[in-house]
Amino acid sequence: MSHSKLVIVRHGQSVWNAENRFTGWVNVDLAPKGIAEAKEAGEKLKGYKFDKGFTSALMRAQKTLQNILEVTGQTDLDVTENEALNERMYGELQGMDKDEARVQFGAEQIHIWRRSFDTPPPGGESLKGTADRVLPYYKAVIEPELKAGKNIIVAAHGNSLRALIMYLEKLSPDEILKTEVPTGKPKLYEFDVDLNVIKAEYI
């Protein structure tokens, strides 16, 4: 029998996702498709009762969570926002069209920045750097809630959630780099009393 549940969801498509731009910490809004994805996530989560919510300091994740909570009838949920859950900081690439960036820096270099574990783009963070802020926050703030038997929802970003998935599923750097995190698709983790994962699946 599960002791507590954690649902993680990557924000719906943002305006810059739709425009094929590197976004990082730039505070762009959800695209119409992203709002629809968030509402669809809410439909899938009807019947789940949450005790607490966590999200990043960025509007696209916050609005995704708001839409989910509206659809599930839980708008009064206690939600904590913290930049520890922000997307990976892309530095000089932020705002650039991804195809233009490939022309400027070379496709191979862009691939290294996007898909290596510990090589950051200029002025930005690697996935390792992202994990170095996501995981201490998760362990200090979210894990105690799960340990207390609470059901938690986290709405965040592709790379901040990748860091979390790596930790929860005990994946290697190579394995996590091959892991895609789809927009607006909730993933459920169920834990035993010692916070071992006993179930991990997309809903």
C-alpha cells in the first residue's frame, strides 16, 4: 500500500516553446496550446486530492498549476513558489531561435550544451548545475511532506524535473540525458513509508 503520492508535471507549451526559442529563466507566458495541455492534465488528475503544491518562480509553471487546480476543484491548495525549481538557466542562448543558435555556434556545440550532463552554455547552467539547486530544495522542503504521508503536486520545467526524475528513479547521467519530459503530462510516483518509489507512471 502506498504511503504518499507525488505528481510532477512539466508546464504546457510556452510562447517561446512554440517559437522554437531557448527560454531558461525568461518569464514567458503559456501559449494557447499550453493552456489546453494544462487543462487536459487537470482532467487526468480529477480524483487525486493534493495536500500541497510546489512550483517555480516562473509564470508558465505557475499558470500550468493554476489551470490544473481549477479543473480539479482545488484552487484553495497551499502552493509554494521557489526559484530552486526554475528551468535550467541558458545564459547567452536565452531568447535565441534554436536554429539560429546552431548556425552561430555550430550544431555539435549546441548539442553538447543541451545534452551533456555538466557542460553549461556561456553564462548558463548545465543539467548538473540545475540538479545542484533542485535536489537540496526537494530534500529539505518536499521530502518531509511526503514522509509525513502527504500527497504533493509539483509543476515545473523540463530540466528541473529531469533532475528530480534522475534522483527518484536512480538514473545515471547518460540515462537521464536520454529521458524526455513531455509538456503537460502528469507523472505519478507512489512511495512506501521509507520513501522508496513503489510506482512511477505517466497518468
